[in-house]
Amino acid sequence: MKVTAVLFSLLVFHLVSCSGDIAQWRGPERDGIYPGKGLLNKWPEEGPQLALKVEDIGKGYSQPVVYDKTIYVTGIKSDTMDVLTACSLSGEKLWETVYSRAWERTYPESRGTPTIEKGRIYLVGGMGDLVCIDAKSGAIQWKHNPDEDYQGDYMGWGVAESALLTDEDVLYITGGKETTVVAFNKKTGKLHWKSKSTGGRKAYASSSLVEWGGRKIALVQTSDDLVGIDVKDGSVLWTYNTIQYHVEKGKGEAANTPLFQNGEVFVTYGNNQPGLMLRIPENDSSFHLKWRNDVLDTHHGGMVLLDGTIYGSTMVHNTKGNWAAVDWENGQTLWEKEWYTKGSVISADGMLYLYEERTGHVALVKPGRDDLEIISTFRITEGTGPHWSHPSIYMGMLLIRHGDVLLAYDISAD
């Protein structure tokens, strides 16, 4: 591994994480919002200062995460294997662990983002391996392939899930005729429950965990439905057929983690499928459609909800899209604007961070219901391939992964 460290003292000062916290896909709540205050509200003309560059991490589209003063990132190496790399805050490689065969067809780069809690890392490999890894040593503690064991059925682009944790278990979406979701004890890897099958294949979206009606619920997407599952015992609480709204192209290709607030769930898909706002009644057996929006058809860049407004990118076709804002309450499109092309969005300290996927421009944006107000921009020129990896933010540092290169920028105002 080739490593270049710049401003290391700044990185050590800012980039810390408590071992009792959870590090996972799109932040602590999987909603794209990262904690932290005192971040820059404007960048220098050339962009924020580069604090760390780590090369040779393996190619991938997963997010980098930070846990207990260690950076973790997955990547494909030797063209066939998914590898998890742990780096110190100086960029020194602490260990590498091969944890799965990589996806074997188009776009084989590693997809799953590590989920880390209480010193254990949970990962889903490109061919469906679910593994638990010790965060200090990199040793594999247990491993399953639920697709093989429970007749899982995934779609044509393969497995792209980041494992979801509950109080006791780690959840994995199988899809297929035997079950939809299986739950394994986090410590032992022993099967705790498997849900009934709701039909449909495994989609590409990672699930989220919400609380409503006195229950903890996993919001799961298959190729056909949005499903609510009681994580205590795997009971299927509700299903809603979302594929009924889809045009033929891209049918069932759910790739975005749902947004949740006060018993309402927003899901959106690319390929001209509408965004849907669904209401979960506390004492009812089904979702109800509240509204649909035909503009915000986010491909796979995720969405952010801030002050009653949903922000994300739209999809014109596979390589083209705009940016849009939609009112959470009524589904009204507030604005749709061009800025390079579609991509991913996250938020921290009241600001939005856009990362367009074609040429790697990054924007700092002031949220607003009237217009796309871009404050600062810079461009990622390191790495290769599409800019599909979502950025992440940890204690004053903006982490961006492009291909086999990891970059960390100091965005602290201190």
C-alpha cells in the first residue's frame, strides 16, 4: 500500500470516534446526516485542505468509515476477492482481510460498506457472504452465505447490501421463495429467525431500522415491495407493492435506503419510477400511499431530509441527471436544477455535500427551498472509474473514495 500523509496532526486531532458508537452506511441513522459542528461554511477556491491520501485500497464503490481511531474500507483485489483494509489515522496499513469472493460479472468492484459496533465488523461480500470480523485483529469470527443456505434470489447486478444491526442481531436480505430476511446473533452467528417470504428478489438497497408503534422495524426493499419487519421475531408487519408504479426499464431496481420520519417512509428509484411517500398507521396492517412525485427518481445516490425538504438527484438516463428538492409533507417539487450530472448527497452541520458521479466535482451547498445555492466546489482527480462511492464525514474530515484511492479533507473551521 502506497500512502501519502499531509497535515497528519490535524487528522489525528479531528478524526476520532468512540468505540461505543456505530459506524455504518450513510451515517449513524443511515439517513445521510453526519453529526458534528464547527465545519467550514465556505471552502478555499482550490477546495478544502487534503489531510490524507491512501492508495492501493482495492477498487470499490463502498463508503469509508471511521471507528475507534481507525479507517476501514473495502475493495476488490486480485480481480476476484473482496478485501477489508484497516488503516491508522496516519494512513499506515494495520491489516487486510479477504472476506468474500467479489461479484463476478459487470462492475465487480466491492460494494458493501462495513457496519461496526462494539469491536465487531459486519460485512456483506459481492457473492453474498455475510461475515463478522474482529475490528482490532481482522480475524474472521463467523461467516455464512445466506443466499446458498436459504435459497436467496438476487437481481442482475448482484449483491450491494450493507448489513443492518439490531439490538441482538445482524440482518441479511435474501429475497426468494423461502424467506425475505434472515437474522443471526451478532456475537455467535447463530440463526435467530427467518421471516416468511414476501415474494420478490433481493434488491440493491440497504435497509434501515426505525421505531414506530412501540416496535423496532426494519424497512426492507425487494424487487417488488417495501416491507416492514418486526426485528424482535421476524414477523412481517406490512408490505406495499411499489413495482406497480414502475415502467419496464429498471423495474424493481431499488438502490436507495428509505427515509423515515414520524411514521412516514419515502422511497425513490431511478429509471423514471416515481418517488413514493407511504404512511404507516400505528394500528393497521398496511402502508398507505400519501403522495407520489414524478421528478425525484434518484438512481443510487441517496437522499437527505432537512427541515421538511428532501434533497437528492434525479435521473435522465444512466449517465445524466439533475438535482432536486421536494416538500416532505405534500410531495411538491420545489426546484430541479442542472449541476454537472446526478450523484450522491450527504449532510453535516446544516449543509449539503454533493458529489457528482461523472467527473468528480464536489459541492458545498446551503439547503434552501427556492434554489440550488452552491457555496463552494472542487474536483476529485485521483483514482479511476465512476464516482459512485458516497462521501462520509467524521469529526471534521470529509472522506471521499474514488476507485482504489482514499482521500480525507479537513473541513473543520477550527
